[in-house]
Amino acid sequence: MRKNIHGCLIGVVCAVFSMSAMAAGLPLSCTTVNTKGGGFNYKVDAITGGVGEFPLSVACPDDATRQCSDFGYIVTSLSGASVSHTLFATAADYVIEDDPSASEDIYAPGAGSPDGFLGYVTHEKAVRFNSNATTFEAHIYVEGDVEAGATTAYIQGGKNDESCAIAGAGSLGTLGDIWQPTTSEKNVNVLHGECDATLHYNGKGDLVNITVPAGSACFTGKVPPGAKALLGDEIIQNANIPDGISFGEQSTIMYLPSGWAICTASPCPGTTTYKFIY
């Protein structure tokens, strides 16, 4: 990940809390049920970290300098019948990276799939993994730091269609006044007008990614997991303000508590701007 900020104030460590998500209250394992009754032919287990965190924070498959959330699963046949393919419902506004190691198809919202899964659902899209095995791994890489929500795993093996509920990259819904519109993107111009960028939010209003136009002279990045924001020796407890916080000679603007930043120099943000606290 990009880690440096040029021009940050001396003696100021501008890190933020890790937003590595936990699947609190959501199932990390499930066993499928046949749509016609009976079944229980497949088990789906989320791949978690050492303290149960899910999803895992990893480098994106196509660019190791960017962060992705890895929603990984192990799919196991309990009957010995091969898994033809497995699909997961994912939130429509998530940007999903192709997994170069898998036979994977990503379907647009409402497009469904050859199975008709989510064919009439517009707020979610289907990610399909093709396989011919009794056990295999499936990884859904979502750009940014994404929190787990409830989702559905749908499996076909032979003539059986089975599904179960599990934690995943599903829609989280909205917070606050349900009568108000939900913003999923916001275009900003910052740092003395040098940087145009787009802020991307999930369904809960959390900032999960920042992108800049192709050819931009500006950079984006995120404070690594495990770091905390400090001003001097003081931990920043709450700085979730809409316009971000500028550091140094206004060469970096950071959005807390997400840790995403926009900078006029790379790497962004920088090792002089945060501190790991264990």
C-alpha cells in the first residue's frame, strides 16, 4: 500500500483507526438446503483471520499498492457430488476485482446469471465461480475497506439447487432518516484545486474507496490496518467530518475514521504520518 505523505507537519502522526471489518452477528459458516426440500449437500465456510476477522484486508489482485477486502470461502461437498458452480450475492455498488486464479463471472445488477439467480434484483449482483470439484476456494475481492453484510450462497451440483445465508459482501442497508437519499459517490476538488477525486461510500455511508481520474497528478491511498491516528501523543477519537482533515502544507487531505487520503505526492499516505499501536 502507498504509505507516505510529503509535507506532513513535524511531530504530527496522522494515522487513523483500521476499518478492518468483522462479521459481527453474521454466520461465518452455513450448510445448504435443496430448494425442493432435503439436501444439505454442501457446506460453505468463510475464510477468517487469526482473531476471526472477516473479510480479510489484502492487496488487490491487479495492483499490490491498493487495498481490497477479501471475502473468501471454502465450499465443500458433503455428499461427494461435485460442485458445478457457486454464486454469491454482492452489493450492486461494490467495485469487484477479477480473481485471476479462478474461473469467475461477475454479472451486472439485474442481469442474473445463466441460473436465473438475482435475475430480477437490482440492488445486488451475482458473482459466479465455475468448478468441477468436491472442494474449492472462492474469493471475492472488493476494492477498499468493506464491512461484511448478510448475503446468500447459491450452489448447483448436478440437478440440485441449494442455498444458505452467510456473511459476505451483501448490501448493508442505510443509516439515519430512511426518507433521505443515500449518497454512494461524491465528487470533490481539494488541495488548492490540484486534485479532483471521487469518494465512494457503502450503503451505511462509510467511505470505502477514493479514485482519481486517469492521468491525474494526484494520488490516493489508505492508512494500513493496525495504525491509529495521533496528534502529538493524543489519539484522535472522533474526526468523522465530511470535508476531511488537511495535513502538512495542505499536501494531504485525510478522511477519518476511514483512513483514506488524497495526496499531491506518492506514496500516499506516508510512514511519517501514522503509528502502529499494539
